[in-house]
Amino acid sequence: GQHAAGNTNYIAGSVFGTSFHNWALFAIPATATPYTSATLRLFNNDYDSPDATETYEVYDYNGSLTDLVAENGSGNGVAIYGDLGSGTLFGSATVSSADDGQFVEISLNSSALSAINAAAGNPFALGGQVSTLNGDEDFEFIFGFSELEEGDVQLVLTGGTSI
């Protein structure tokens, strides 16, 4: 349930028994609504797992955006962690070591589109987790060593106009 506001690594999975969920926050423009499709793109610096593939799932985030970005979630870190990996499933992708140095693209479903359209003109957050963790591995993660740089995390929306 910890978050260091200055740490921009968006790793998801497990390292030495510590589990990581990740999140992304976007400003949704109101100008092109309704949006008709959405794809989340995350640059994968490093996949490390004894398994050939892992499944990454994207969920809605229902908590406070202020707490989400605050150091240690303003005391709500455990609740935020749980929220980032549960709720309404927005999409999933199978990830492998072949995705190292590539973007992982997750097509978002109609539930995500409804939430994005409802958030038009406002901030919008979503959470992610690796749902196929074995629980007994030292390293089982994706998006490792991902110090956020411009363009590494993208929400591609189409609608009245592409953005």
C-alpha cells in the first residue's frame, strides 16, 4: 500500500514477494466526444518471469485522484492498491519477453469507453495488474525498469476526431 510520488516506474507483477499494481492518469479532452474506441499503450522495458507469458489486466479506478497521486496515497495506500486491480475489467493483454522494447497495446472494452466518455473534460485514471502470478517466484513482472518518459504511456482515443 505504498506509493512514492517521485517514482515514475509503472512495473506490474511481483519482485521478491512484493506485489505491484500500476496506474495511469489522463486528461480526457471533451472536444471529440463521443469516443468510439480506446487503446491503452504501455512501453515494456523489461519482462521477467519464469512463465512464457503473463496476463495484464486493466481496471476502472474509483478512488480519489488526489490520493492516487499523493505520497503513500494520503494514508489510503492499501485501499488504492486493491482498487487498482479490481472492479470493472476494461481490457487485458498477454505479455511475453517478445514484448521487451515494444509497446503493449490493450484494446479497451465498451465499459471503458462509457467511463471515458463520462469523464470527457476531466481527469481519468485506470489501474492494472498481472493476474497470472504464481506467488512463489522471485521475479514475475512486466514494465520493469520503466522510468516514465514522455510517450511511454498513451491512451489512444478515436471519435469525432482522432487525438
